[in-house]
Amino acid sequence: METLKYTYPASRPVQRRAHVGVVGSGDLEVLMEPLAGSTAQVVVNTSVNGFDAVWENVVERFFTRFDTCVAVEINDFGATPGVVLLRLEQAAEEIRS
């Protein structure tokens, strides 16, 4: 089990929480909640060790488009980068609606 942490600049506040996905083989869950301040904070709990660079690239790609002050917890059980982006986008859509 590995825990990774990232922080990104953000400027747009939100009022809602989001929970998408499930922790299961090849999938993950994303929890998002409003965060005071001017950052987005991400914690990734993954069952697959050694993919730090991949996680950093995927999460950074998402936060270049999603400039929102949120705390994100990702609980991963072997999801591919495509599934990670899909779940992040689903959570962002839930927060925006």
C-alpha cells in the first residue's frame, strides 16, 4: 500500500461534495469536498506500488483544467490512468452541478 500527496494552486471555491466509484479490482473511488484557501490537495491511497510518476502525470493533467479549491481522496485498487481520469471528471461534474 502506498500513499501519495499532491498540492495544486486553485482559485474557484465550491460548495458541494462528491463521491464516485468504488474500491474494487481495477477501479477506484474519488471523494471530493470543498477546501478553504487557494489550493487543491490530493491524497492517493493505492494498492499498486511504484507508479508515482504515472499518478503525478494523471493528477496534474486533471488539475490543469479543474482549477477548484477541493480536497481529493483517491482510494485505488489497480485502476488504469483512463479510469482515474474518468472518475476525477465524474466527481468534478457532480461538484459543478
